[in-house]
Amino acid sequence: IRSYTMASTGLLAVTLIEKDTNNDILWVWSYPTMDDATRELLLRKCTLSQEEGKQLEFSFGHIGQKWYYQQNFQTGGTDKLPKVVSFCVAVLTKDFSPEQYFHLAKIFGLSYLKSGSPVSIVAHYLSAYTKGNVSNPPEACESFVAQNYDVRKAYTTYSLRDVVRQFGVETVLVYNALLLKKRVAVYAPALESVLQLCQTLPLLVWHRQNWNIVYPNVDLNDLELDDLATHSTYIAGFTDTAVEGRSDLYDLFINVAAASVTVAQHAKDSFGMTKLHKDIIFHLMQCVQNESLSDNAIVKELSSKTKELLVNVSSLAPNGGKITLDLLRARKLSPATETFLFSLAAAEGLVEM
């Protein structure tokens, strides 16, 4: 994956949301201007309304083709913002890179805290947007250089080992769902837990390196659910317990607090376990228990097993052609294996429709 600057990808806008001394949450400013739907979304996602001390300092989400990163700041009674208790800087972008954009949000936020004026944010924003760097940040921040951020580090922020330890052999159900490009819903009452697991799960299908399937902060409202419905595969995170009863939204449901994984009734046929699944989860569990293996080594081991599987599936097609159900039936496989291999071939674009 090549490094990139934000001049060619990335930044779309920055905005300020404030909580005043009357405890009102107010949309204050944005650059450039934002449409009403995006404003409504960012106001709703902002956690300033929560009690001080319970606000999540960092949060992020994804809707349509846009990512948003929000960071909260306490004013500490500064005379530059006398009527403001706290504020949120929201950065709207085209890409997934939490560490990169939280660095920028910190620069924007501390600049505003020092000056009390959004003009200071605009100067840093334009520098990042046009040059891919901010060379004169506030004292508490390091200089920002977009090329220093390798997106693969964002992919591997959290540990796949921890996920496997939490869910045990049921991890194979999550692996199956992602491999077959199904819809996965993740629930936890704490947003921080949801964000972390949603960011980690695509490691199970590292060969795709696609984090654009992650929608880690979804509310059960029409705007967000309508957007989710336009995608045939995703990892969607929720903090509303009512999502468990919405099986129309998922094929696989993960309850983080209960460490449970549940297959939706309508999707049972896609989750028949085969010897292939058992071999892969056995190997993964062995890797997790091997303390000499690093987190990244575990991801590579699983990816290697997955690639082996894909090579074997591809080899079923004569002369590099497409795979058909008749071709699989001729091999007299078990029904579960036949279904799995055909679904996998379809997910990888190897099926003749």
C-alpha cells in the first residue's frame, strides 16, 4: 500500500460543535460548508451531551463514501471561549485512517482553544489539504506529515489474538461471514468497545485489506439504515440493544458483552460447518496459543491458510474458467462443503451465473 498525501485523497471538511454554559449543543462553524444531512449526522454522533467524564474523547464512523472523526476538548474556563464548556472537532474525510485524522483533529482543537477563533483552524486545514503537512502546530502537538501514516498500521491497531480469545471457536462463524461477504452486526452498550471490535474484524480476511466494509457507529434511524441497505456486505456497529431484534439487518450477530455469536435464522444454510472450517479454526487457535507468535504473525498465518483455500477453489474450475454448481456436484462433496465452496467462489467472483 503506497503512502499518500491528503492533497490527493482524504480531507473533505472540518467542523466545530460546542456545548455552552447552558448545556446547549450548538453547531458553530464548518469549512467548507456542509449539507444539512451531514450536519444532522455529526450533531447526533457528537458525545458532548454526555456527562463530563463520561464523554468518549475520540470516536469515528462511516456513512456512504465518507468517514468522520470526532474529538472532544474541555475548555477549562479559558477566557478565549468564556461561554463554552467543551467543544468537538469533527473531521470529514474520504478514507479510513483514525490515527492520522485524530492527529489533525488535535491540532485543530488546540489551535481553537488557544485562539478562540476558527480562523486558526482554516490555516492548518489548508496546509494539510494542499501540502499534506502542518509544520507549525500548537506546542502540545507534533508536526503533521500525511506521508508518515501507513494505512496498514491503522488496520493492525488492535489484536486479532484478543478477538479469538474472547470468542473462542465461534470466531470461525465470524470468519465464515466475512469470507462469504455476509452482513455482520456488532452490539455493545459502550461505543468504545464497538469501535474497537469493528476495526479489528477485517483482519480475519486480510487478503482483501478492505476496511470500507466497516460502519462502526450506526444508529437505528432511517438515514443510516437506508445507507446500510445499499451495501450487500458490511460490519456494522450498534450501541442500541434493539438491534438484536432486527435480524433483517444482519446475517450474523455479535454481542460483545456476552461474548456470543449468533447466526440469523434466514442465514443458517450459509453457515454449515465443514472440515475446511474446522482445519482453519484449529490452526488459528494453535497460533493464538503460541506466545512466540506476534499479533501480525497470527494475521499472516490465517491469511496464508485463506489463500491456500482460495487457490484450491480456483483449481476446481477447468482451464481457469468459472465454477458452476454442476461442476461441484460432480465431485460428490457433502452438501455443506458444496454450499460453502460455491458461496466462496461467488464471493471471489469465480462463479458462472
